Amino acid sequence: MAHFKKSTRKPRFVRGFLFVGVVFCSSIPHALKLACAHHNTQRRVQTIEIRLAKEEDAPFIALLGRTTFTETFGHFFRDPQDLIDYYNLTFSVQKIEDGIKKPDNVFWIAFANRLPVGYAKLKLNSHSDFVESQDVCQLQKIYVLKDFLSMKIGFGLQDALLKKAKELNFDEMWLSVLHSNERAIHFYKKAALNKSVITISRLEKKASSSSP
């Protein structure tokens, strides 16, 4: 069981959602309220379970990672072998197991009617050049299988991430999204309840050179 590092600073409950070119700022209580509303509505229709991932969930997450990556970014790879090589490097079962063990990583897995359909990752104490606070965490991954997107499971995963960040007293949370991933940008815009928008042109260059 991983031991999470808890921040000692008093939280200001201001969170930044980082996009390619823009920063969306919102209060975490509002973001939590919105995520809970979407998630609770969907739970009345389907049996949805979202919990912290364990090492034995690594095969599920590795497969979910490969499938959701293909659905989102597969069209960027002209050579199928390049995509397979990327899977073996990034989504091997061993790599996911090692990631779950790291104290600065927190993984969640989502089930719909007992089927694994999504996962999320929060990286603790992860700094960004575009966030002034040093007491920050990174929303690194939220992915749900395409066929289950309508069930709003992403909002449930986001709710879990926000609650953990608040529980650990982090000052801010940030994330980055490729400019071409319009579905993800729409999701985070909808979730952020942005109160202010700050244009940062350097983000696009940074994101285009970073791994997904």
C-alpha cells in the first residue's frame, strides 16, 4: 500500500486547470460540486464503482491505457509498430505496477457493471513552470473507454482526484492537454467553472513536445 505524502501548508482551495494556450482557474469546492452532481445522477442508472487502484489492478489499467490511447491518439501513428512499441514502453503491466507502488502516484480504476472501463492518475508534488505555487499536484490522466463516455464516469474520476487533493492539502492542481484533443478540453472546461482565463502562448510549444 502506497503512503501518500501530505502537504503541511494550509490550502487556499484555488485550483488551476492548465490547457494548451490557456489557464482556467476555479475553486475546488465548485469543481467538486459539479463532478458529484454528474456522477451521482449517472449512478442511479448504472452500477458504477470507482476506487483506488491496487497492484493487482495493473493488468486492467495497462489494457485500458492501451485502448483509450488508441481511441484518442492512435491516428497520430502512421506505423502500427510505432504504436505497439509505445504501448510496450508506457503501458506494460510491470510499468503500471511500478507506478502504483510509487508514493507520489495515486491511481483510480472505474468499473461499470463490474467491467473495468476507466482509470485516473494523480501525481503528487508535481511542479509546473506555469503554476507559481510550489505546493501542487498534477492531474496526469483521466481516461474512459469511448463506449462508456456517455455515463459521465469521467466526472466521477475527477471527483475522486479533487477530493484526494483537498484531503492532502495541496494548494493547486494543474493539467496539460494537447490542443488537438478537443473532447478532453471540452470536458475540463465544463468541469473547471473557470472564473478567469489567462493566455499563455508558451504552453502550445511545451505541450507539442511532451508525451501524452
